[in-house]
Amino acid sequence: MSAAEEVVTEAPAVEAVPKRAMTLGLGTSLVVLAALIVGPLFVKNFIIFQMTMLLIYGLAVLALNILTGGSGQFSLGQSAFYAVGAYTSAILIEHGGMNYALTLPIAGLICFAFGFVFGQPALRLSGIYLALATFALAVAMPQLLKLGFFEHWTGGVQGLVVTKPDAPFGLPMSQDMWLYYFTLVITIGIYIASVNLLRSRSGRAFMAIRDNEIAASAMGVDVALYKTLAFGVSAGITGVAGGLGAIAVQFVAPDSYTITLAISLFLGMVVGGVGWLPGSIVGAAFIIFVPNIAEHISKGLSGAVFGVLLFIVIFLVPHGARQVAIVAQQMIDKLKR
């Protein structure tokens, strides 16, 4: 086999996902949606807050899934885009007096531009080298936010307190419940838009680049444009998630957006299934609840317990929640026969 043929037949970095596997079935989707709508009516505000953070982290994992699962580009810098989105919303709310809902599209646009610009010099990088470049961005961001030049706006190391909004129109619900439903509507909208994006011409270009960049270029795909566009879209969605996170937590500080957050989001994507968008919420649940479970098992060795639990999950289901969903669907099909 010639060198050219070896390049063409090289295995893709990310396993291809069938188009129908990008979404849940209609019946399953309705059940999940009903549970998300009705659930907060029967739990306390703290649980509602955790459910809100579940949706927010789910958005951030979904954004990373579009970048990695969609276009095959690996990133360990999502915490930087999350931080930019969070600070954008916080500054506009507290210093600009802007309505919290209006800050989210602005945060998304700023992060989209940031991601698109960052994607330009990253075009020459791929695989582990791209991951290291984005890792450097994640490490640098908390330090940049502490600079005295930005301290008037960001609050420096002390951070910035954000006012949590009340329910509009005098609706009889708590702040936490209103913010949950507000986040749920945004999450559903972005999820639907993301599914449509991956099914569109641009999405097919993303996946062609993911499967084989040389073949995609030979077929007329503008590789440079679509790779930077994937970075921009992923960063924009992460920025919206960051803005929602700032509003939900009511506080932003540089040390809240360290490399630990970036690794957690990457871990959530792997556990949920790379390239499987519904798995984003499963991955988010893992990075939110499993550390708490590990701490309950052993407070002194919570990190070790978490590592063991993660090893077990990766060993049993290396393809994450997507693998579980496929097996479950096969079992259901057999029962129907």
C-alpha cells in the first residue's frame, strides 16, 4: 500500500455517529422532557439549583461535543470560554444594569468571536498539539482575569457578586424555580439548533473533516473555514452556558474557572459519549453528582474513590452513555420481535 493510500485509509480520531443516533427517539424525548418540566415542582430549592447547574453544564458539554464529536478537534480550553461568558453577563448586569436575559446572546457572540479568532492560529495544530494549545489558554485565563487592568470591571481576585433575578410578571415561583425553567427553555432551544446544525451542510462538512481532513479538502470543503467555525460555535454555546452559570451561582471569580473545570467538561463528554448529543446531559450529571457520591463514601479519600468510579465506568462502557443507549435499543427491538 502506498503512503497516499495509508493516509486515506487512516482510522478517524473520533468514531462516526449515525445521524439518527444524534437524537433520542420521540417517545424517550417526551418522557425526559416531561420529567424535566414536572420534577422541580416536587423538590426543594437546593435540588432545583442542582438541576439548573445540570442543564448549564450539559450545555457546555454539548458545545464541546460539537467541536470534538462533530469536527474531530480536541479542546481542553472550554473553561476559558465559559469564564468569558460568565464575566460578560456579570459585568453587563452589575455595571451596565442590563437585563440578565439580554446579556446571554451578547456573551454568546463575544465568545463566538473569541473562539473563531483563536481557531485561526490553531489551524496548523491537530490532535494532542491542539489539546495542549487549548490547555495553555485554560491555564492562562484565570491569571488574566486577576490583572489590575481589568480589576475595576471583574473585581480582581475577590470576584463579582451577581444579583439573582426574580420571576417576571409576578409569577408565583421562587427565584431558583424561575431560573431553572428559564435555563430549560434555552437549553432545549440550543439543543434543537445543534441537532439541526449537525444535520445541515455545515454539519456534514464538520463530520467530513472529522473523518478524513484530506478527503474532505479534495471534495471541496473549506477546511480552514469550517474548523474555525466549529471552534466559534462551540465557544459561543459555552459562553451562553457561562452566562447562565454566573446568574445561577450569583458569583464569578477567577479561581472558579481553572483547568479543573475544563477537564471536568472533557470528562463529561467522554462519559456521555463522544459525538452523541443526548449524552451531554448524562456527562453533566456524572461530573456534578459522582464527586458528591465519592465524598459520601469517603471524605478523606474522595478523589481516590472518584478515580475508581471513573475507571469502572470507562472500563465497562468505553463509549459512554451512547453505548448503553445502543444496547438498550437493541434489547427493546428483540423484545418487540
